[in-house]
Amino acid sequence: MSEKRVYTFGNGKAEGRADMRNLLGGKGANLAEMNLIGVPVPPGFTITTEVCSEYYEKGKENVVALLKDDVTKAMKQIEDIMGKKFGDPENALLLSVRSGARASMPGMMDTILNLGLNDVVVEGVARKTGNERFAYDSYRRFVQMYGDVVLGMKPVNKEDIDPFEAIIEQVKAQRGISLDNEMNVDELKQLVVLFKKAIKDQTGHDFPENPEDQLWGAICAVFDSWMNERAILYRKLNDIPQEWGTAVSVMAMVFGNMGETSATGVCFSRDAATGENIFNGEWLINAQGEDVVAGIRTPQQITVEGSRRWAKLAGIDEATRASEYPSLEEAMPEVYAELNGIQEKLEKHYHDMQDMEFTVQEGKLWFLQTRNGKRTGTAMVKIAMDLLHEGEIDEKTAIERCEAQKLDELLHPVFDKAALKNAKVLTQGLPASPGAACGQIVFFAEDAAKWHADGKNVVMVRIETSPEDLAGMTAAEGILTARGGMTSHAAVVARGMGKCCVSGAGELVIDYKARTVSVNGKTFKEGDYISLNGSTGQVLEGEVKTKAAEVTGDFAELMSLCDKYTKMVVRTNADTPHDAEVAANFGAVGIGLCRTEHMFFEKDKIKAMREMILSDSKEDREVALAKLLPLQKQDFYGILKCMDGKDVNIRLLDPPLHEFVPHDLKGQQTMADEMGKSLEFIQARVKALQESNPMLGLRGCRLGITYPEITAMQTKAILGAAIQLKKEGFNPKPEIMVPLVGTFKELESQQKVIKATAKALFEEEGVEVEFKLGTMIEIPRAALTADKIAKYADYFSFGTNDLTQMTFGYSRDDVASILNTYIDGKILEHDPFQVLDQEGVGQLIETAVEKGRNANPNLKCGICGEHGGEPSSVKFCHRAGLNYVSCSPFRVPIARLAAAQAAVEE
């Protein structure tokens, strides 16, 4: 904890600077920096973020006592620079009090303007300025802001409008006027009286007349706002730690509401939506900052070009535009020229797109804030590449400047922003797979497929999904589940398809029999329209318009830049040639996980698969496997051909057998007829396969050890497809992966079957294909005994979904019920199925890599769990020395960028 709690700035001097954002917050650091580089900024001081932590540790009264002397000194400096005195009716200094965390959190915390006014001071301001309307306009704004932020004057019910706005509407209705700036002095005076009465009636508090009480109330309210609901939610969504705290910046007020030569505005050095290198923004004459964003008055554009573009969209002719909605460039050309010069200076100084706030007071320009502007994924990539080309940043900075997760926006359909603004949110789930989806509700896979074939867009709504829903999921625009987490079946499969998915929406009540879904008292029937925002987890009522995300040439250039610096390559998790092709187009260098079980759920294959499982003798099983062999071979042929010359890691059958058998009477009777067995025989076999804990039961390598003929058939299919391709002149590179090994003897047993089968097949075909044999490390014991296992493996692939599940002892499909409690209670920092647990699971990975390579120096190591597409997890994998990460196709660019960032951060 620094002993210095208050840092001053003003008159071209500052105690802080730009690189002190952790202590001064982004706003405070940049206010200091602007002073140092000659930008006109009103004088002020910043109370550090460390004081925010003290505020919550020591309490309000203790912190006020600690700050009192420092704030008094800092206030004296502002008074000296401005030539005014705080609380002096004849020459009053007025203040603004603003929040400012180290990470930008626009709109999440509170601001108060015009602080220092009371019934006496307002009269003095009116006399001194000769502008009574300005004085009372500022006063009513202050009472409104202070009443809201400090005294808690909020709507009583969520359906009510803001109580201050209700009073304003009431006063305007007396004369039938519509705009706030049409109110006269008497009406503004009336507002002050009505506001104060409403505050007293609703909150029981009197509005404070003492300016010093006002100041401390405002400072403490900003600290309080760090823990308001919207700030907490924003931090949660953006992974901003609570302990960072917010700074408080107190500045001398400058006024944009002093008449026709005063104004206020917000501007950007480049377009935050598209990245276009064009200065843009909005302004209002005779207004204060909140007016620009409140939407009560239509703001005007900063530049002539921007104004003309706006008018074209609004259907306004040039003559009307120029006379009624002039740009700042036209209305105040000298001010605009200065503003334009400073925005160029600030962008060059910070080497990034700037988001700036300014005020013009009687023709003099003042800057109130600058920060690196928030931007869309498309704009992020374009701005980084443009700044690189302009020589403002180097290649490594361009890579680091891009936020890996935001690349999602370039890869999936997105909602039209205007339509999204008006959409009604029904409920909130987990943002399992990004994108936007609109369609009619269906509840069953076969209906989804049929409706899709009829040309309808559908959203499949399920309590939870299983592999049997695959056909419906493929046909749907999006998937919505009431249960399941970020690595549930629905989430994993949807991401693999690049399909929008919201999972774990626990407020949904789904009735399959009635074919209805109810949420918060509203019931929707099959065929009703809903929309899903897979990027936020919101479920929206009706059809919300979407548009295709734009993938630009800048995106391809960024990916090429990543390849130049990365040391760890990116593969994909893909089960079909289509998925493999999508991933290859995104730059995947191979397949890190091909799950064979997903191939069995097509109509012909599922019957043969069920026949094999339900057989009670080896002979009958081999008959069924002979039917499966050509079907599996065809699947592998397609994938290996699509990824010609690239490594393709194929996992042998992993899930419990009971997932494949029919549990409904109709399906059981069908299998009895197919196999020539009685219904009772089929039902008995189904019952025999049931397990109390199937995820720890007969699955993975245990299947192949119990039924070696399954491993033999899959080996024949994989290598048979590779042989066929080699004969056709292709270069297949198959890898055969044995899942769920816990001891080296399991891998040794399966290795014997695979090698014997391969040898016989190569002799039969007269052709040999080089292949690798590896295992999935997903059991803690396997990681701890990796040195023994590595003697039988060419490679390790870490299955971090199961490894996380077994390390924590959490069921990944049921953990959602405790996750919020654990994260809110700081027991867990993140969902460990979403962000790799580097301390525990990560330690197992590091141990396995080290032990494995000590025993087998040529051992290749990769990761194929869903963590392979999460940026911080990818960076850990780089540090752990992995050769590759593998993730779903639409996460490949994210992983490529994160891998390159990990390399340049070294």
C-alpha cells in the first residue's frame, strides 16, 4: 500500500502518468498524461484504486479521515489554478466526480457533475455569468444526479420510469414542450424544488446544502458503485478482478451548457464498429455530457463526412442537414480544427484508437477523458493491421493488440445491433457456443431434421442433449438446453459445428408431452419463434434479425502474422469431412481429436452398432462388426482425404455402451426383429448394460480390452482407409489413440491388438502405411505414471475435460448447480471446465510431459479438451511445452492467435 493516496494534475503538470493506470485507474492516468503532453484538461486530482480497497476493508468514516488533509490540499491547488473558491457564492468553483478503474468499464459506475451548487451558490453563479438559465439548468442536473447516485432515488418498481424523468415530463407538459433545453428559468427552478421534495419523500434524506458534505458523499458513492450489480456483472463477464478497485477523479467543472458557443461531445479517432480510419463522433450544442448519450436530443455528427453519412441513412436532404443538423466542423470550425489536431496527437501518442470526451465552454475546448476505445472484433483486427502498416506499431504489438476471444465475432452470424436493442430478453443461460440464431421451437431431433428439410429455420430446445440428438442439432440454427455446462454434450458438439448454443438455462420448464417451454410465466409452443445470443447466453423472444459476420483480408493477414511467431501449432477436433474442411480453412494443421462414436448415430450404422453391442457371443459380435467395418472405413477415408498430408488423431470407441442401445419399446422391438431374437432377450441385454456410474464404467480402453474385436475392427477401418488413399496417390497420416488409460498395462494390451491387426492387414494388402499409436491422458493416475505409459506411446493427448472431472471430482454435466455459488464465493475463480485449472490439472499435465519425455524423448504432446480453444489455457499449454492444441473448428483462429501471443510474450 502506497502512503500517497491523492495525485494532482493541472496547468500542464501532473504527479501521475499513463503507465500508472493500476494505481490511478485508466481515467486518472490518462488525465495526468494529457496534462503532461499539453492537452487542455481542467485541473483536478485522483484518489487511488488502493483507497477503494481500504474503503471496503476499513469503512467509510476511517477512509474519509485518512483522505481529508490530502483532499484539502488538492482542492486548494484546483482553486488556485481556476481562480475560484469551492463553496464561495460570489466566485464558486464547481466540480465533477468520476469513477475510473484500471480496465475500462463504460457506464458501469457512477459520475456526478456540477457539484458545489446549493440555493445560495446558484444565485451567485447566475449573477457572475449573467446567465440565469445556465445556472439553474446546472443546478437541476446536479440535484438529479446526486439524488440518484448518492441518495439512492431510484424507480420504486422495475416497471416505473426514472422518478426525476417523470417530474421533468410533468413540468414540460405544462407548456406542451418536448425538449429539455426548451424549458425556461422558472421551469428549471420548479424542477429543483420538485426534485428535492421527491428525494425527501422517497428516501427520507434531505438534499445536502453544504458543498463539502456533497463532495464526500460523491467520493464515497463512486467507491460504493464499484460493488453495484451492473459493475459486478460487467467484471464477471470481462474477467476483471474485484480486488482491482476503482479510482476517483475530481475535476474542476467546465460547462457545455452556457449557451450557443458551448457544446459537449464524444469522439473516436477511428470507427469503433468497422475500424475505418475516419475521425467520428457526436456532439450537442448548449448541453452537458450525459445529454449526448441519453438520447433525449438527437446528437449531431462531428465531421461533415460523418454528418452526410448519417443524413443519408436518416433520409434527410443536404439542405435540411446543413441548416438543422450541422456538424461541429461546420458550426464551430476553429474548435473543430483544434479538436481534430488533438485527436490525431492522442492517437499517435498512445499508438491506438482513442475514445475521447470533450466540452467546449464559450468557445474554449477542454478534454475530459481519453482511453483506448472499445471496438468490435472486425474493427480490432483492422485497426491493428492498419496501425502496423502505418508504422505506428510493430508486428508483435499487432498480435498482442488483438483480443483472442473477440475473433469469435468474425466467425459466427451476429445480431443486427438495432434489432438487438429492441429485443425482449426471456432468460439467461450460459454462452456455450457463440453466434446468433433465430428459428421455430422444436423439441425432438427427428422433427428438427424434418422441419429443416421443409425449409424452416428451427431452434432445438431440450432439457439436455445426447448423441442421439445429433441429427437434430445438425439441422437446427441453434440449440437451447435447460441443463448442462460449458462442456456439456450440447456445448461441445455445437462448438464443433460452429453452431450457436445456450446451455444451462435453468429457468426453462420444458414439457415434452405438451411440447411447450415455459419461462418466467410465459409459455411457448412448438413452432413459436425464439432467438439465441450464443455470445451472451441470452434467450430472446421472437425473431431478431441477424447478419453474416464479416471476415476481411485483415483477418487473413493477422493469421499469417501469427504463423510467423507461433511455436505451438493448432489442430482441430472434427468428426466429419465438413468439420475438417472448415477447420483447415481456418488454418488447422491437422486433427487432434476425431471421435468415432459420433459416426455411429446415422441410421444404417446405429443398427449394426446395436447389433454388435446386444450380441451375447463373440461370433455374433464379429458378424455385426463385419457390417460396421466398411461403414467406418468410408468415414475415415473421407476425413483422411480431406486432411491429406496432415496428422489425423482418431480416438477408438470411448463412451459407455448403454448410450448406443435402444431404451424405448419401439427401438427394442426393431432390434429384436433385425437380430431374430425375442424382445425379452433384447430387454435383458439392455438391462445388463446399465451401470450406476457409466462415466467410470465400461468405456474407453476397457471396451477394447473386454472386446478386442472392437479395437481390431476400428484399426482395420482406419488403416484400410489409409491404404486405399495411399494407393490413390494421397499421403494419409493416421494416428490411433487409445482412450482412458490408467495403467501402462492397458495401453500395452491394446497396442498388441492394434499392431497385430495392422501387420495382418499390411500383409493382406501388400501395402504398408506409417501410423502413430498414442493415448489420451485423462485419468490422474496416468499423468502420475506417464513415464511407464510413454514407453508404449508415440504421443500423449491430454483429454482435459475428463482430466478436470476426475481431478476435482465434479461431474461436468451437473456442476452447473454449484458453479455460481463457488465463483461468487471465491472458492473457484473460473469454471474449470471452461478455463484450465493451471494449479491442479495443469500440474498433472506438466508432470506427465516431463516424465513422459524423460522416458521417451521423441514423445509428442498435445491437448484435445475444450480448453484447447480458450486463450489463457492455450498460453499455459505453450509454457508447458506442448506441441499442439486442438479445439473445435470455429475456435481454431482464437487458438492460433493465443499461441502466437504466448510466443511473443516470452
